[in-house]
Amino acid sequence: MTTRVRDVMSAHTTSVEPMTSLTRAARLVREQNVGDVLVAYDCDLFGVLTDRDIVLRGVAEGHDTEATNVGSICTRPPLVTLEPDDTADHAVELMREHAVRRLPVVEHGGCPVGVVSLGDLAVEEEPHSALADISRARPTH
């Protein structure tokens, strides 16, 4: 049986509007214990902001995190996305091809409905791997 993205994705995503400050987005990443936030207007995916983007494109470049908005530093279209009915194998192929660890999941028309991560796929496809063990572990902070 083929595993579908809908079966492994995280449906509880954190999203912000493009005008949200980097400080607010960083706090959401911490509070929600996630590695990224979707940047969207309602049902229109504008971009993706990762914890790495916050550090490298925001803090390390000297931006004022209160005055800088996420829309100015997030990864913008063309974004690599998946649909809920895509296969987990296809997700792995896209991650490998584009060297990314997370992919937004969108329904027809581009409405974001989740995120699938490398860890989500490891738990499903290789449940006894070290990455799966780490991905299942509860945060200690």
C-alpha cells in the first residue's frame, strides 16, 4: 500500500502574514516547537520561513528583528509544494532534488493544509532509524 502525504504530514501548521515581525515569528517557532512557519494571506501561500532563515537571513545579516517583516526574508515562490494525495516517495524525491527538509502541503488552488518534514517521512518509512527515533522524541526544553 502506498503511503500518501496526508497520512504523514503535520496538519497543525503555524502561519503568519507577510507583515509579521521576525521577532514574533521567532517566538511562534519557539512556542509551537516547529522548524518553520508558513507565510500566507488566508488561503494564498506567500512563502515559507524556517528557523534557519530567521538566523541566517535575519539575525546574521544584522536586521532589526522587530522592524523587519517575514515577507522580506522568507523563501518565496516558486515554492516546491506537495498535494495531500501525493505519495511519500514523491515527497522524498522532491526533498532530495531540492535539498530541503520540509515541504508545504497545499490543496488544489494553493491553499496550505500542512507541512511534511523529513522526520515525518522517517517515522513512517523507517520507524527504527535514528532519525525516526529523534523525530518522535519529546523536546527537553
